[in-house]
Amino acid sequence: MLRSTCPPAEAEPRVPVARSLRGALADLARTMPTDIATAVDIAAYRRAGAARGTTAEAVAARLGLTAEGHELEDGSAVTVFRGERVAARVVFLHGGGLIAGNRFDGVDVVARHADALDLEVWTVEYPLAPEHRLERMVETVIEAVVACADDGLPVVLAGQSGGGGLAAATAMECRDRGIPLVGQLLICPMLGREPTPAIRQFAQDPSWSELSNATAWAAVLAGSELVPPAERDDLAGLAPSFLDTGSAELFRDTIVGYAGGLWAHGCRAELHVWSGAFHGSDCAAESPVVSIEAHRARREWLRRMLTDEL
């Protein structure tokens, strides 16, 4: 496991991880690099994530869906999951801190609801840092959103972790360009760099550390004119939003603050803070009640959003 090159953070009270989730967090600590500081570390993180990965066929078989591969005009791969009926589309962006991962990582957080809600889920292989910058990522996602909306079906933009931050950044660009979205589903999103109590509490957390966060944002933003979504104040006019976070994760305070900013600008937003949950814990451990409730809350928000009940 990689070790932090930063001095230990000053000890302060930490929100405890729920007992039912501690085994899954320990497994992450054993199998994934905790602190990412260099390009070599990023490569190691990518390899470790790939070893835990899945395939389109496995996702489709597990959820009773079909899977088809496509390409966007820029050459980015897209896999489309669907059930028997399609009434709306979701563009999904995977996690991995914008430096790792592939389009099948975490896609079942949305695809598991496809059959019940008549969703078609487009999961996108967007470009990663440090090879690419945030602007390039946003343009790829916009291309996917435009393609999804070509026949007039409603489009939801969704993302998990780093993909959630990319979804939030893309939603702002869609608003500015007049590209319609009916909602954004931001699952434990990576939204900003600013220091918070949660960042100090969970600076060396195995699920995503302060050093990894700083390294990832530096790679994503090097030479970029864009800034992370949480560092912007032009939030008015954004599509209805769902945000969630664990109480025991690095991103907690930034996500809560972003929800407050959405409300302050008159946007519709729903926020869930799951007690004792760590970053991405509902995917690492699906059987605990807190994970089951997190998946249920997202499903029901999607249902209410698509039926105009928010």
C-alpha cells in the first residue's frame, strides 16, 4: 500500500464508520493504494481498480438488461444498458477521481433502476487526467448528452465520485449552452479542493485521502481555465439535483455546502447524509441497511423527478 508523504494530520474527533461497513473499508485498505502523489502512483491506482472491475456482460446479466456498445463522434466508447421499455435516458459517469476507472465501474448504482423506471443508461468512457484536462472531459460528456436527447426523450446526468464532479461541471455548461437536462444525480460527488473539517478528519482515509484528492485535482486542472464546481458561485438555473454523501468521508462538507449553494440560488435539490457511511460504501458493501436505503433513495428521487413531483 502507498504511504502518505505528508506529515500526519493533527488528531481531532472523527465521525465513526458504521459497524456494518468496517469490513468493506478494511478490504479497500488492503487492495487499493491509499495515497496517490505521482504519475507512478496513478498507474498503480488504475491497475488496482482494474483488478476489481467488471464487464458489460456481467452487469447486464446481473440486472436482467441488454448491453450494446457504441462510439461518440470523438471516439469515446459508450455502453448502453436498457430493459424492455425506455421512457428516459441517463448519462452515467464513473468514479475514480477523474484519474482512473472505466465506464463499468459503479454503473449499477443507476442501471439497477433501469427496468423499474424504464431508463436507458448510457455509461461513457470519458478521457482521464493527467492525459486530459477538465475541458476535454466536459466536451465528451456534452456530446453524449446531445446524442441522448436527439429524439426528445428526457435526459438525466448522473455521476459517482469523480464522475459526480464531472456531471456537476457539465450540468453548468449545459445550462450555459441551452442544452436541456431534467435532472442531475450526484452520488458522493468530488466537487472541490477547499479545506474543510471533513478533509482534516479523513485526511488518510483508505476510500479517498486528502493527498489523493489534491493530486487528482492538480492533474485535472493543470492548464485549465475551469475550476471545480464547488468553487463557482453561478449556480442559478441548474436542473433539479440529488446529492448524497457519507458522514464518514472526505467529501462530506463540500457536498453539504454545495447543496446549500443550490438552495441559495433557488434550485431544487435533495441532500442525503448517510450516518456512518464512508466514500462509496454502498458499492463496496451492498447488504448493510444503510447501503440498501441509499440505493432506494436514489431510485425514488429519480421516480419523483421524472414524474414532476419534486
